[in-house]
Amino acid sequence: MEKLLIKGGASLKGEISCSGAKNAALPMIAATILSDEDIILKNLPYLQDITTMFELLGSMGADILLNENMDFTIATNNLKEKEARYELVKTMRASILVLGPLVAKYGEAKIALPGGCAIGSRPVNYHLDALEQLGATITLKNGYIEASAKKLIGSKIKFDGITVTGTENIMMAACLAEGTTTLTNVAKEPEIIDLAEFLNKMGAKISGAGSDQITIEGVERLYGTEHSIPADRIEAGTYLVAAAVTNGEIKINGINPNRLIKVLDKLIETGAKVETSEDSISLIMNKDKPKPVDITTAPFPEFPTDMQAQFSVINALANGVSNIYETVFENRFMHVQELNRMGCNIQINGNQAIIEGVDSLYGAEVMATDLRASASLILAGLCAKGETKVDRIYHIDRGYERIEEKLNYLGANIIRLPS
Ligand code: EPU
């Protein structure tokens, strides 16, 4: 297995651009199932999860072509299989995103039931309940979800709990339903707005994305289009934290700061100087010690769970004690044991992490457990004394494009060790 070897101590300085957002791209790739015409997607990040999504579409019979500009043309007009097999779903839970499009377009889908994962049990009951309310018949058999519907019928649906991919799945399904669907208690993440924009370009009639209620007027068919994936707000947030923990000075281009407001507020609270333009964020950290910041994760527009692990590294170096409450996933503190091996002083009490700042961190051999947890280990390695070796970095390759290249460009010293 490949590893990353990080020599800590460098202050990150310079300018980088954001890659396309994984969590915006995945539902868009799934949405191509809704159209008989070719869809061109640009600015897709080169990530394992994107490859897995293409593998899934390919296994169903989609044609995927890549041109010299790295634009993907996706043709799903000839799907032979309407099945997401366990081998793929177990490596990427977001495979569930093909459920809504398949049932809406082809009247059938068979999707392996995603199991639990490192960050929690992560059921898909909200997706299934909502799809049933659109008229689908759903059975669970031999570890698979089997869904069918002659034609989905628009409905008024209130989600039992807020779910990002659940909102996306049902928004996609409702595009081809008969009549109007209203969705309430929906996720308001920027990726929901991105998906609605993309679907509307394909001919859907969606309004209200980003607010508490989304209305989808069903249409007969969706068309081909060309679309560019927006920037990854979590990637941007992660690099801002990298600069903050190394007393650095960076500018990130191509990112709309409104997507990161709570994260920027918290960075400012730590003592960082943050400046924004319409599509860039600059951060300077020139304090000896960051101030500790309390954080409670919650659905957008609150502080994102996907930035929680990274902030535990700032807090670990801070001048005092802080608390992080994780309210979205039940088991998202797997990084803490590894960070403590690098000298952090973090105690877990249920969904609360109590972090007492320490003078400095030291390098160690550590193990990544999930995507954002691995990001926090790299951040800790960047500011630690000595060398840190991060194992199981396939987690990081799922969601950060060319991470060591980008960090090295900013002055870090990271080598990818072959397996
Ligand atoms: N939940 C249910 N039932 C459901 C769906 C969700 O109980 O049917 C629970 C989950 O177990 C969790 C909470 O609701 O406790 C929120 O889960 P949500 O469905 O919103 O998460 P998701 O859609 O599976 C997406 C991102 C995650 C991100 C979360 C929260 C994608 C592909 N994934 O997951 O991203 O953490 O929303 O913002 O968009 C990551 O990129 O590292 C990542 C994990």
C-alpha cells in the first residue's frame, strides 16, 4: 500500500487553484442516466470516487469518452443493466445516487444496500421512504434494494431527517415524474444548488434549491448539455487549515467564499487574517499560537462535518481548551487516536471531542481511516517536528486531487512512497 512521508516544519506559502468538487460531480454523473443525449462534463477532479462512479455507469453499459482537454462525454442511452453491484457500492456509498435516476428513467433499479462505514451506520431509509412516496415499489432482498415503478408520480414529501445525497436522489427522480413534487426538510448544501442548476440545463424545472423547500415540475424528457464542475469547498477549506497550522500565507483561486462562510468565521476566530474576493480566499497566519475555537457540526449553512477533523489539528496547537461537537455522523472521531499518537491531547466523550492545546506535535507512523480523517493526519504531519508516515492513503486519493503535488507547490515536503 502506498504511503505519504511528510517532513514537517515548512510554512506553506503561495497560490493554488481549487479542483472540481467530488460531491458536486458524483450526483451529476448519476444524473446523466436521466437523458438519452450525450452529456459533457468538464473540470472533473481526478479522484478514485469519480473513477468508481464511471466504473459503475460503465458496468451498466454507458459509453464514456475522454478528450484531450480532459472533458468527459457520457452517453447512457444504451444501458443494459440497471444494477449497482456490491463490489462497487461497498467501495463507494455514493453509488446509491443512481437509484433515483434509474427508477425515474427505466422504471427499475437494483442497488446493493450500502452497509455501515468508518464514520457511522449511514442508513438510506430517507432515500427509500421518499422514493416510495413518488410511487415506487421497494423491496429489500439478499442485501439489495429492488425498486420499480411504471411511472413516478409527483408528491409532497417531507424528509424525516436532512440528507444530502437523499435530497439529490429524489430531486433527480422527481424530474421525470408525472406532475409536481415538493420536497421539504431538504439539505441546503451548495452541491444541491449545483445539481439543480445542472438538471435545469438538461431541461428540468426545479426551483428553490438551497432553500427549505424544493419544487420540481416533472417533464417528459431531459436533454444533452455541457457543464463544468464547480470548485471543491472542502478541498479549499482543508488547504486554508494547512496554511493556518503552518503559520503560512496562501491564496486559493476559483472558490466562492460564500460556500465556506462558517469555516472562514472560525478561521478568523483562531487569529487568521482572511481576505476574500468573488472567487478567491487568502489567508495569513502570523500568530505564535492559534486561539482555540468551539465547533458544532450541522447541515449547511452550519459548520460542515467534512471540515471537523481538520479543525481538530488547529485546536490541538491552540492556546487553551476547545470543544468539537459532531452532530451529523455518530463515529467521526477516528482520527483522534492517531492524532494523539502525534502528541495531541484530545479526549472523546460521546459526540464531543475535548481538545487541550499542546506546545508542538511530533511525527509518527499513523493510519488513515476515512477521507477527512486522513486529511487531518496530513495537516498534523505538516506542522509536526520530524517525519510522519501516513498509511492507507487510498482514503485520501478518494477525495483530494494530487494532494502532495499541491502542498509541495506551497512549500511542503511530502513524498509518496510506493507500496
Ligand atoms: N441518514 C439517515 N438515513 C438516510 C440518510 C442519512 O439516517 O437515509 C443520516 C446519516 O446516517 C447521517 C446524516 O443522516 O447521520 C446525514 O447524512 P447524509 O445523507 O446527509 O450524508 P450523505 O449524503 O451520505 C454527503 C457527503 C458526505 C458528507 C455528508 C454530510 C456526498 C457524496 N457525500 O453524504 O461527504 O459528509 O453529506 O454533509 O455528497 C466526504 O466527502 O468525506 C463525505 C463523507
